[in-house]
Amino acid sequence: DAERRKYVKGKKLGSGQYADVFSAHLSTNPSTLYAIKKIKVIEDFKDGITYDSLREIRFLQELRHPNIILLHTVYSTKNQNLNLVLEYLPGGDLLQLIQDTGGTHYGMADIKAWMAMLCRGVYWCHSNFVLHRDIKPNNLLIAASGEIKLADFGLARSFADPAQPMTYNTITKWYRPPELYYQAAHYGGAVDVWSVGCVFAELVGRRVFLGAIPDTDVNMVGAICNAVGTPTEDNWPGVSKLRGYIPVDAADVKPVRGKEHWMQQFRAVGELGVDLMMRMFALDPNARCGMEQALRHPWWTAEPRPSRNEDLPRRG
Ligand code: ADP
């Protein structure tokens, strides 16, 4: 309760699929803004929101990094809503910039800067044993400085009541890696690397790279086979033993796409950029590059150099 009284709620900034977001400031200091995300908690969970479950979310408070949204505090109110006090990020999200094809122009230097920020944020999560598991352009929020911040960690959402009908872009499975469709019992940081690859390809092409409507598992696996290649025992040892594996007739196996194919589609990022992208799209999660490896890639230091924050495109 002390936490709640510290903040004065202001206007509503927006409504998401499972939360309302308000601006706020400290009662003792009106000049610094915060965003309070009020999560509508699913009825069945209400008694379950205890200090223990909040502890998991509070863990994120310790994940401090310039490219990860800062969670200042968490409190729950009498009616058992969860309130996350977050850093205020007024620049919208990356999806808005990608989709604003008429008004927002960005180039390879901007893509490289955004990708570097995304990769550093994800690397920091993984170094601290946190998986994000839902990386996509609308979860990459933009600060007043132009910096990108990884937002919307799934922990809080697991309590949430998805009240409104869901739109494809908010709960889409388009950014999920093949091991999740195949229901791998063990998975790791490679799931986020695949999603980072999807964001990379979408930034360059300004269209969703692996989309299917409806995004059923079968449709999504089909989209992955077409764009990347069909997972087989040859390119992914052990894949056919996974619980959700969908067998494919030998005649229908699509070969793993080679460099020439990727170059045709993503020539704008150059050979080094395509090399990095292909490593992020390795079908076998064990063969996929890790975040550390991604950050050491020669693409970052090749021309063009990443844009400075102050030169990055803004909304509007
Ligand atoms: P979604 O369900 O689309 O992910 P959210 O629930 O995260 O949306 O947020 C809803 C809206 O609130 C966003 O579209 C955005 O305009 C605004 N918003 C969310 N987080 C912040 C923040 N930290 N700072 C400023 N505005 C925010």
C-alpha cells in the first residue's frame, strides 16, 4: 500500500490485450514520468498472487540494462490487480515504425543500431538465465533517446486475463522457433535467437517474415519449411523424436535454403548481414548461434556503422 501511495496516476496511455497502461509520477516529484501497467488478473489466480509469485516478477527488477525496460516496482492492490511500475517510454514500438511505410524512412545503419540494442538486451537476459520467449516488434519499445527497450516479459502475463479478442499481432506465434512447435521438452536461449532473427528479417523486408493466418502449428511449421527448410534428422539430429514432431514425406522435404536464396531476399544487408541472419535461423537449436556469438559477428563493424541514437528515426 505504501508503494501504491507513492505514485500519482495520470492519463491512460493505452490499452493492451491484458492490461491498461497509465502515466504516473511520484507524489514527491512530478517531473519524472513512469508508466503503470495495470494487469487484469484472471479470477482463478487472484488468491494465488502472493509474495512468492511476485518474487519471480521482482527478479526482473534486478535485470538492469539500457536495452531492457526498467521495472521500478510491483504492487498488488486490494482488488488483486497487479501493477507494474515501469520506465516511461513515449516513442511507441518498433512495429509502428516498420508498418509506417508511408512516413518512416530508415536505412541499414538504423537497422544495425536497433539490432545491436536488441541483441545486447537479449544477451543480458541470457547471461542472467532469463529467457524472454516473446520477442517481436511490438514488444520493442522506443525511449525518448531513440533507444530500443525489450519489454513485456511473459511472467506477469501468465497471471493475466486475456479479456479482449486477440489480434494477430499481439499474440501471434509468428516469431516462435520450430522447437516450440515440436514441443521440445528442453529449450533454451536459442528460442529468443530465432525471434531476434525474425525481427531482423522483418526490419529489412518491412513485412512479416514467417507469417501464417491462422497461425496454427501446422501452418507455421509449413511457413518455416518453405522459407528456411524442412527439419530432418540430417539437419537436426533427434528432431523426429520430439513429442510434437510432424513427419514429412521424403518427397515433400524442402531443402535448407542456401546463401544465394537468402541473398536474393535480403541483399540489402550484404553478405555479412545475411550470414548472421542465417545463423539465427539454424533449424537445429543446438546449431543456432548464441547471443554472444551473434554479438561477435563481423557484420556489426562492417559498413555502414550503426546510427547514433540521436539520428534514429522517430514516430510521426
Ligand atoms: P500490447 O498488449 O499491445 O503489448 P501493452 O499492454 O504493453 O500493449 O501497452 C498498451 C499501450 O500502452 C501501448 O500501445 C503503449 O502505447 C502504451 N505503453 C505501454 N508501455 C508503456 C511504457 N512503458 N511507456 C509508455 N507507454 C507505454
